[in-house]
Amino acid sequence: MSDTSLGHGHAWRPHATRSMTELLASMRFAIALLTVICIASVIGTVLKQHEPVTNYVNQFGPFWADLFLALKLNAVYSAWWFLLILAFLVVSTSLCIARHAPKYIADLRNYKENIREKSLQAFHHKATVPLAGEAPQAAAQRIGQLLVSGGWKVRLQQRPTPAGDGWMVAAKAGAANKLGYIAAHSAIVLVCLGGLLDGDLIVRAQMWFGGKTPYAGGGLIAEVKPEHRLSERNPTFRGNLVVAEGTQSATAILTQSDGVLLQELPFSVELKKFVVEHYSTGMPKLFASDIVIHDRATGKATPARVEVNHPVSYQGVEIYQSSFDDGGSEVKLHARPMVPGAQPFDVEGVIGGSTRLTHTGLGEAMTLEFTGLRVLNVENFGDAGAAGSGADVRKVDLRESIESRLGAGNKTVGKRELRNVGPSISYKLRDAAGQAREFHNFMLPVDTGDGQPVFLLGVRETPSEPLRYLRVPVDAEGGMDGFLRMRLALADPQQREQAVRRYAAVAVDGSRPELAAQLALSAGRALALFAGDVAATGAAADDGAGSGGRPRGGLQAISDFMEANVPEAERSRASEVLVRILNGALFELAQMTRERAGLAPLPQDESTRAFMTQAVLSLSDAQAYPAPLVFELRDFRQVQASVFQVARAPGKNVVYLGCALLILGVFAMLYVRDRRLWVWLAPEGGGARATMALSANRRTLDTDREFAQLRTQLLEAETETETAQPPHGGTP
């Protein structure tokens, strides 16, 4: 019983091994693996790799972020399942080569001259021609020489027949077709092996078996423990090296999903100068870094210049210009109060640092974090909508609309007007609870095209949101003091009351005090609504307040009040009157603040009207500005830093070889036809009878023409050609 069971086991194992080998070596299995790899590569291209976990949570939400992390989609090319698929593809393709390459190589040496005459009658292209007066041997020699001169490889075989000796002429051409199959499949193996060598496989192996772990903390690089560092003898890696001007670094950072690994380099890179060249529009045209490479073993200093698409190679490590960053620029900011109680002050800092603020006007301390300095900001001020949308038939120009979409692929429909708007500062204000908002303020006023320059003050709650800008109009002195004085005065009930009295005295004749008092009452209510002071208006909580009774000012409060207290039929006329009163009271408020500052009154001209129009809109939007202070960039000293990508890629040459083999193999398989030709010369009536047949790996019109030419050149006679009917009733 045991013997029988053992025998079945031995019989089953070879069968299972053979089945597994057949599966791995099958073309369908390899194509399926390639399909999965292509899909995974698309995911790895669309989804940013090795980002912090919080970035995926902010972008996709907790559920999808957890799913992506569980499937390792944030690190597709180093995921275990991706590496496993690559390994299976290498094994599958290698088995295909091992199974078929010996047969193809043997077929290259074989002329198949032993084929029988009857077998020649089964070919699609065949012909039988009598050769009178020419012996078989002489005919074979002549035909063989003609074929050799035409690029064919020929072998002659003598065969005895009842009528005498016959000769078989066997020729072949296009053997590179089969070599193309071997080259193309070998290329897949080489590319996969090169990808495995240059990928994260070796780094992952050191993490799995060498005790290396990602570092998730902060602090100085010199304080990071050895278990988070990779040796300079690491055979393959790809990381980032950040070097500020005037400093040097010898430690690259390999970003992982749960931290970073530090890669020691056999040299240090010193950045002498980071060079940026710009076009006349302000767009950059060149990024380059003048560096000095210091060999840590010999101390030799080698100067070099790294440019985009022009890397520098040293000791097998490629240094690429990846990007640039701030290297610790020094900035000087001036805090401008946006709410009563806050005081202006100056603050200095370094990009990447922070400072604690106590005089915020809100009674609580905040932390100011300096996050970024941009010296150049190129924006598009072109009128993208100049051609109109096509809704108005008077604005439709069919010819211009068509021509604007024809021509080069980089042509845009809208007009582009690129302009450098100067430096900007980015910072964060973090409250005591740890919540932070990001701000982005421009140093210089920007003319957006309506004739009134404005200071742009950007803000957003989270990094995933776009920046929202408060447009502060430039006053007559070229700054934002005029607007800020109006903002603070608007929040003061006494100054509002004084401005209302001045407006009523100017707008109404002094002989009608009752009309002046009524106008003052309406102007006072409008100004209080605009300022968000609901208590001063005497209105209900929902007339000028936001959700939960929170005051809401600006033009939205005016609109809400009108909807709640004015019949719909009278709203249009009443709103015009109320807005006119509001503008007049705000103008007097602006004049009053200028007088207190010792400045001349604003003239009633076009520039003043443009300033007041933008000031009303900005004061309305400022109700939603979420900070008590605005930090204005006064001065800076820029320090640039280069971000280099350093890579040791031993598999690069393997991949290049694989790509070359793939190109040669594909061209050989597509454009080289493997052909075989046989001419059997049998003795007949003092001469010879020739039977010729041609086979090719692909039936094309070229094959038909070539057979006709060979029949004419080799057999030198016109005869009826017997052609087998093609399968399925096709025509020959």
C-alpha cells in the first residue's frame, strides 16, 4: 500500500513540475504579467510616490489613504508584489528563451536539404520546369552561384535516383528574424534585471535583513543613529542632496513613506553659486550650480558645473540638477495691525525658522513661521477672454477662432502676457492650539489691469486649498497705510460717528437740520452694518450676523439687511441710495484718517475714485481675513540652495543594452522575412527537371513577387505554375 502511494507521489511531482514550467514559459502568462506591470506603472506615474502619509489623507481622505498604503500604491516600484511580478516575468521570459533559443539556433544552421520532392508539392509557392540540355549537376552549380550572388546561403546535396544522380539546392535568407526573437526576449529580461538593480530592491533588502530602519524624527543630520544610515559602499541608491550656497554636504536623503534613510557619499559637494538666467518676461531659461567635489578619501577638490540635463559623474555617482530651494534667507518683516489693540512692530527671521509673537491684539500668543521667500514671481496677465465666449454674436470671429486653434501644438487660444511682479514672502501663523494658516504676501503693488495698483495678501487654511487674495489698494503715498487706517477707523464707533456727522454736514444744506439728522441716522446704521457692529445698528441678530450670531460685516451684511427689512419691489432703489450713502461716509472716514495722520486731503479726481472703489471692496473682504496682523516684507538677503539628485545606478548600462537589443529585435522580427528555397533537379531525357518551392514566415505581396523573379532567373523558362489553393477558399 505504501509502495503504491509512493509511486503515485513520484508520478505526480514530475507532472506538477512540468505543468508549472509550461505555465511559466507560456506566452499568455508573460503577456498577463506585462499587462499588470503596465497598469501598476500607470498608477505609479499618476499617484505621487513616497509622499508623507498626511498628504494622501488630505488629498484622498482617510479611507482611500489607508487603502493606498495597504496596497503599497504610495511606493509601487518597491512594493513586494511589484517586485514579485517582475521576478516572475524574468523567470517566464527566461524559460521562453531557454525553450526556443536552442531550436532557433539549430534552425539557423540547418538548411533542411533532406526534404523530399513530394513535400515540395505541398508548398504554396512552387513551380516545375524542364531544363533541356542541362545536366542536374551543372544546373545545381549554376543555380547555387546565382543564389549566392543574390545574398542567399546555399548548400548542395547529391541524391541517387533510378534515372541517375539528382541534386537538391537548399538556400535560406533572413535568418536574423529568429535572432530578433531571441534579442527581443533577452531585452525584456535585461530591462527587468536593470530595473531591479536600480530600484529600491537592494535598499529594501538592507531594511529587511540588515537592520536598517527609516528615520522619522527631526534635528541635525549628525545626530542620526547608524541604523538609519546606509554605507557609502551601497551598490545602488537614488536620493536628494540639498546644499546651500557657501556650504557643503556629503549625506543624501532617501525618502521613504514612513521616514527617510541617510545615504553617505564617498565625497562632499560644495555649492559655490547657484545660477539662474531669465528671459525678458521673467521666465527662467537656465538653472545651473557651480560646485566643488571634495573627495573624502584623498581630499582632492574637483570643480564642476551641473546643469539641467547635463549631470556630473564622479566615482560612479551621477549628480543631477533636480531643483532649487531656499538656503536660509534672512528677511525683515513689518507687522501691520488689522484689528484694534494690535501694535505695529518689526521682526526678523530666517526662512525655515520661527519666532513667538505676544503682541497680536487678540490677547493670546502666536508663532510666526517663515516658510518661503520668492524673489521672482512670474504671472500671466494676458486677457484670456478677449475673444469672447461666443455668446454675443457681435463678438464671434469664426476665422480668428479657427486659426487660433491651428498650427503648433504649443499654441494657446488665450493671449499670454507674462510679467514679473516682484518678491513675495510666505509664512504661517500658528495659534496656541497648534492650528496654522498659511499666508503669501507680495512685497510690491501689482497692477491687475483695472488701473488701480493693489497689494496682494494671500491666505489659505490648508495646503490643499488654493490661495485666496485680499486686494489692498495703494494709497496716494504708494503704500497700504491709507487702507489700514480706514480699516482700524471703521472698527471704532466714535470715529464712525464723527465721519457720519461730517458726511451729513457736507451732503445736506445746513438750513434743514431734520434732514441732516435723518441722513446721519441712515449713514450711521449703514456704516455700522458694514463694519459688522450689529449691536450699534439696533437690528435683530439675523439681520447682520452670520451663523450662530457671529457678526458679519461688509457688503454681504448690507445685502442681508436689505432682504430682511425692505420690500422686494423697493430693494433696487433703496440699495442704490444706501450704497451711495455708504460710499460718502467711507470717503469722509478716509479724509478724517488722513487729517489725523497729518496728510493732505484726497482730491476728488479719477485716481481717488478708483482708490475708494477698491477700498470699499477690500474693506468688505477684510471682514473675512483670519489674522489680526499683516506682515509686510521690507528687506531680505537671499541665500540660494541647490537640490541635487545623486544616484548610483549599476543597472543603467544593463537597461541601455536591453533597449538596444529590443530595438534590434523588434526591427528584425517586423522587417526581416525568413525565407527558404529548394530546387530539386532530377535527371530526365538527357536534361533535368527542376521542382522549385519557396516558404516564408509571412505571406505578403513581396513574397509573391520574389518567387516570380526567382522562377524566371533560376529556371530560365516559362511554364505553367501549379499553385495550391489557399485555405478557406482564398485566392492565390
